[in-house]
Amino acid sequence: MGPELSANLAARWAELPAYLSGHVSLVAVALVIGIAVSIPIGIVSARHPRLKGPLLSFISVIQTVPSIALLALMVPILGGTIGFMPALIALTLYSMLPIVRNTITGLDGIDPALTEAAKSVGMTPRQQLVQVDLPIAAPVILAGIRTAAVWVVGTATLSTPVGAESLGNYIFAGLQTRNWTSVVFGCVFAALIAIFLDQMIRIAENAFTDRRPHTAYGVGALLLGVFLAGISVSVWERSPRTAVAGLGSLSPTIAVEEQQPLTGKRIRVGAKSFTEQYILTNLIERHLEARGADVKTLENLGSTILFDALASEEIDLYVDYTGTIWATIMKRTDVADRLTTYIEVSKYLMDTHGIAVIGRLGFENAYGFAMRRDQAQRLQIRTIPDINSAEQPLRIGADPEFFVRKEWTDVRAAYGLPNVKTRSMDSTLMYEAVRTGQVDIITAYTSDGRIAAYDLQILEDPEKVLPPYDAILLMSPKAYAVPGLADALLPLVNAITPDLMREANKIVDLDRQGTEEAGAFLWRHINRAAPVAPETTE
């Protein structure tokens, strides 16, 4: 085992308590609430046949909503709240169908002779339900709970984009950084939880069938203990720490400020789901922890979810891009130069949402249509409108978000591109896809180190349709009021050159090192040199 793999494994094991306990907490609470709600609904439906159809139809409709969409919908429904609560509600709804259906099936399948016998001995409806119906239907109901448990364990891995900590953190981050060890960790431990729950509930199911209720109760007590342990660890992991952590990769030559104005303050830093965002989040975490803050990171959030979370003060700060705010949040249809865009974005955010823009980090990460240089020269394509001259339709690959963004609509309006074929894919797969010829063009990120490494050519945008994308540091109204926090972040302003950011991205995407190493790389350069001037503005 090489040193890089050993370090990777050690980092993944270190993350396991937080991710595993977060996952167990979500699953446990969702299942408990789902069972508590679903069994009564099933009982009512079984006793009142007129309600059975409408109730089952409603719950079935919820089940047809894709799980990732259901999770995402919970955020705006809850007023921008991210984290545990939207994930919990979505998972609870997702658990209900098999439990309700099996409760109805189990109660409907009771021999009518037993029901008549219960009535003949003078049992009340409640006594009959508790002493006869539910014990007989228990194996069928437990089979529904067993199915729901496996569903919830799997679906909980998708809760990461709404800010809930789970084993999905391994999977989403691993896919974006191509860290397959991280992906395997997430999949293996999610599978182990599912297998454990499935087997425990199976034992309880068989115990009820064989008239061994004490065994079933013992299994229930064991599961309750495991769930409580997971919840306890999760609560402990989320409690503020007094020690400064996460500086293990720093060079010993870097001096940490003696004054620590942020000691004891809990700062929540958000990030989107691609390499550059992970690196910048790691940099910010190091920077704030060196000043005494207790930093909590929430990664893999979608653009609109992340912005809404900042506006509602669910998180304190994150890095966004002027073009994203301009087109997606401000709904601007025009394009301005970089400086004008930055000024108007800053004014809009403060006036409309009370969000402060601390400053530009010093580099731009814009969308750029990129081709392999040899193919571009062979097809004589130098600009975006030149794509129309290709004899065969060209395939354009982009992250799924791009094809529903205003930038794509504007590009089509300006240049036509009637014959192109679009193909959505994860952003980490785009560069390999264009390099190997699986697509002809990709919407590359201009600060990505793979553009130079794969010898890609960025096509010119003669009409300047694509807006500028300066990286900017945003802070929520509440965080902006924290004494010393905004001032503590000023050393990051204009501190990252385009070449420096491309090199940091290359460390992860091509050199296969972790985002921690890339964050440490930026940290060392920022602390060894005075802030640099930003790129020339128009």
C-alpha cells in the first residue's frame, strides 16, 4: 500500500464517525416517524374502505417523485432551511408507502372467523385491534417496514445536496474529485447499514410468525440502542469544539496570527459540488481556524439551494461567481464588463438580501466552450458560431445545470446552433469525455487545470454572450455583523491568481491528491506573499 493510498484511507476513516452517525440519525428518526404515521393510516384505511383508495393514491404519488427532487423541494418549502430537517421530511415521506400498504394487506388478510371469535368473547374494537389484529398482521407489517428501511438507507445518501451530513458526503465528494476510495467507503457502509437493518427486521418478522414475541422485542431494543448511539455521536460531532483542527497539512514555516479574534465563534461555510469549491472551502476553513474560529463546512449544495441558505442565514459564507448571481439570481438578460458586473452584483445583493460581498478572490472561472485543439483545427472552428459550419452535428457535453441556465438560452439565441446534440453529465466526466472523443465540445470551466493538460482550445465568444464569472466571497447578514469576521477574510481578497487556482485544481483533478493538499497549497502561497492584483478588468 503506497503512502498516498494510506493517507487517503486514514482521511476517510477520520470522516467516518461524523458521516456514519449522521446517516444513522437520519434513517432512525425518519423510520420511527414513518412507522408512527404510516401504521395508523393503514389501520384507518383498512377499517374504512372508502378512504383506502384516496390515501394509497396520495402516498403512491409521493413515491413517484424522484428522491433527489423530493429532497430538493423540501428546501424552498421550508423557507430555505437546509440540513437535517428537509432531509428528514423527505425520507419520512419516502418510507410511508410500503408500511401503509403492508398494514392494510396484513389487516385485510385476517381470517373473518378470528374477528367473529373476538367479538363473541366481548372484546371492544380497540382490544381486538391490539390483542388480535395487530399481532396476527405483524409479520406482514414488519415486511413493509423492512422494505422501507432499505429504501430510506439508500435514499439518505442523496441528502448531501440539501446540506444533511450522511454517507452521501463520501459519494458526492468522491465522484467530483474522482476519489474512488471515498466513493467505495460511502457505498460499502450504506450497504452494511441496509443489510444490518434488513436482517434484524427479518429476525423480528420470523419471531412474530413463530409466536416468539420476546425475541422480536429484543431485536427492537437492540435497534433502538443502535439508533440512540448513532444520534448521540451525531449530536456530539455537531457540538462546538474548542480546539483548532484541520491544520495538519500546513507548512511549519507558516506563522499563525497570535491574536485570535474569532475564538469560540462557530462559522458555517458552504460549497457547491465541484473540485474548485471544495478547495476554496478548505482554504477558508484553514484561514478561519487559524484565527480561532470553529468552522463547519457544508459541501455539495446546489447553486440555488446554497444561495437561499445564505440569504436565510442557514450558512454564514461561501464563494460564488458574479455570472451566476447575474444570470440566475438577478435574472439579467444583458452582459456587462467584469468590473461593472461585480459592482452591480454587490449592490444588488446588499440592497435586496442584505448579503455582503467581501471582495473578489482574484481569478475568474467562466464558462468556455472547449474542443480538442487538433479537432478544432481540423474542422476550422475558432469561435462559437463556427460550430454551425460543421458538416456533421457536433455533440456538446455539459453539467446538467448548464442546459437549464440562462447562459445556454442566450448562446442559442445569439448563435443558433441548430444541429448540435446536447449531452448532460457530471462535471468531472466532461474533460475525459472530450479528450477521448465521446463528445466534441464541452462547457469547460476556465480555471480548470485540465484545459492546458488535455490541450483544449477555448472557442471565442465574439458577441460576449457569456457573462464574466469572478469568484467572490459572500457573507450572510448575520455573519457580516459578527465583529472581526469580515476583517479576518480580507487577506483572501485578490490573493489567488488565475494560474494559482488552475494549479490548485490540477493537484486534485490530474495529480489525484486530496482537496486538503490543494487547500494547503493555496494557504502556503497566500501566507508567503502579499496579496496580488486581480486580473485586468475591462
